[in-house]
Amino acid sequence: MEVLKIATAGSVDDGKSTLIGRILYDTKSLTTDKLEAIEKTSKRRGYDYLDFSLATDGLVAEREQGITIDVAHIYFSQGHRSYIIADTPGHIEYTRNMVTGASTSQASIILIDARKGVIEQTYRHFFINNLLRVKDIVVAINKMDLVDYSEEIFNKIKSDFQQILDKTDYQEQNVSFIPVSALHGDNVVHASKNMPWYNGTTVLGHLETLDTSKIYSGNTPRFPIQTVVRPKTEGYHDFRGYSGKVCGGDLSVGDEIMVLPSQTESKVKEIFVHDQQFDTAVQSSSVTLTLANDINVSRGDMIVKKDELPSILKEVNATVCWMDSTQLRSRNKYILQHGVNKVLSIVTDIKHKIHPDFSGIDSDVRQLEMNDIAEVSFKLNRPIYADPFTENRENGAFILIDQNTNNTVGVGFIR
């Protein structure tokens, strides 16, 4: 079954948690005890409706405040596809959470309150999805019931959002606009009878039609080795396989490959998923490869097609989202983890800080605070084998780790 991971973004009270709860309710994905708890709590609070936001806000503190404060992952299945929804907070002080949720997502839902229209936070939400090259975005214009299901207001918000789209240089992004009422279920899972002027699909209907093969950026395969498989059992005494996840493109039996960093050449002999063999390992699949000849391959090595090599980088220029309360400054040292490889890095330059509302940059920057996004340069003590993030999302990203605390303090996207 295909899996689609979706990031969500919305300002406080835009109804993001309610939208997710409505999807779970209408797809019958809520357990009986969860539904009973929602009904009981809604009744106790005096609501004449079910408060579906309770389906996702798992912490008592955030329920009491009425806000979502961390990234939660919600799972459900419908039709031929399984879904993972990354429910992230949308306000400015949680930029790092939005980046975390969107960094591995294949599609995104941006909510807009129909009464408020496009606001500053909308720019920020779209900027992050644009930065992370999320290819398919649904702009769900919510609370249409509170504006009398007005087509005029819907079209006005579409027109205002187009001004954001005009600021982007990422032309492969698909943006769809859907008028919804998450509270009443209009155009979420089922088509609305209250908006006959809208003849498009529902939110879930749109997600069900996405072609996942076109979601990932790039077509150049990268296969970082997670582990070397040596069963040493009677039936597989001489078996030597290499397990990992295919990034960027497909690998097939017979492909001529090169192993980095040794630059040893070979061919793909077999492809396994558990005990089944396949001719091709498609992008994003987790497989075990065997090679035509017995060569030295270790965890952290990378298998690539020999005529499609990545860049060998000892200096890295990247867009960094800073996630720690301790400032990033020039000459600071961090562990840079690219895939499974960890190298020592030093900050050589903070070029400029980016305003995530498309309003420009700050060039005179000496340090980064939590939630800042900036262009930063690093020097590495040994090379990594990487691609620009715009060409290969999986092989173009890294995390920064504090040497003293072992905390993840930043995430970077190679330029």
C-alpha cells in the first residue's frame, strides 16, 4: 500500500486540528473509545457539535490552551493509500516545528481562515513549503460556513494568495484551492451541498489522486548503506547484502555502480525486499542489494550509478533553520550528520538571514537565534557525497548536532 506523508500549517484558530479530526471521523478512522471521549468532552463543554480538534491534541496542557504546541503524527488509511499527517503548530515561534514536519512530507495542507484571509503567517507557511520543495500544496480556505459560503470571498483569497505565488522561483509546485468547513465537513471528505459554485474535488479526494511517483525531486539514484547483511546461516552462508533506502531515482539489476568513497566499481546483481526478489528498486523503497563481485562496502558508504556521481564536498553552503536556544555563531563547531555519516564541521560564514515572509534578507548578521533561517557556510574535516537539495531532497539535507549536549540544534539544506 502506498504511503503519503502530509504536513499541515495554519495559524492559531484556523481550524487545523479540527480539519484533521474531521478527516479521521469521516473516514471512520477514530476508535470507539476516542469517539466516545470526543462526544463526552464536547457535551461537557456545552458544544452543540463534536469538537474534532480533540482527536489530535493529545496533551492536556494544549487542550486547555486551545493550541497545538508540538509536531504530532496521525495515521489512517483510505482506499489504496495510507496517510501520515504531520500536525505542526503554525505560529512564528514554532518555525522549527514547521520545518521538521515539512522536511519529509510529500504534500502539504495550508489552512486559511475565510474571515481573516491571507495574513503574515500565510506567507511564512508557504515560504517553508517552498523552501523544502514540497511539490503539492492544498490551500484549504476554512470556516466558509462563517462567511455564508461566499464564492466572492473565496475568489478574493485566491487572488491574494497568487501574490505569494508570484514571489517564488519554484515552478514545479502545484497549488490547489479548496473551500471547506472542517466543523461541518464541507469538502473535507465529502462534497458540500452548500457551495454549488465549487465544482472541484474535496481535500481527501485531491490527496487520493496525487501521483506519488512524481512527488520526489530528482531522478538520480543514491543508495546510502545503512547496514551490511551477513546472515551466516546454513542456507545463506556466503550471502553478503547491503541494506538501505533508495533516494532520488531507481536502481535496477545490471546497473553499473560505484561505491563511494572507495570509488570501487561493480554491478547490481540482486535486489531483495525481505525474501522476495525484484528487478528494480524504485525511489523511496527500502531494499537489500547484492553486487556482482565481492568488494569492501561498509555502513555509511554510498552506492551510485558510475556515470551519475554526486558532488564531493569539503565546504558546504546551505540554508539552515536554527532550532536551539544557544546561538549559532561563526567559528562554532558542530557535528554535521549527512545520512548516516557524521563529520566535524566549523561555521565559516553567516552570509545573511532570510525573512520567511518573502520580505527580504538581513546581511549584517553575527549570530542565529532559535527559529532563524539563514544562508550559512561550513568547512568539513572530511568530505560528504551530496547533491543540492533542489535536485535531491534526501541527499541534499543534513542535521547539526551539538558536540557537548548531543542535541540536534539545526537542519540544513545544501545549495
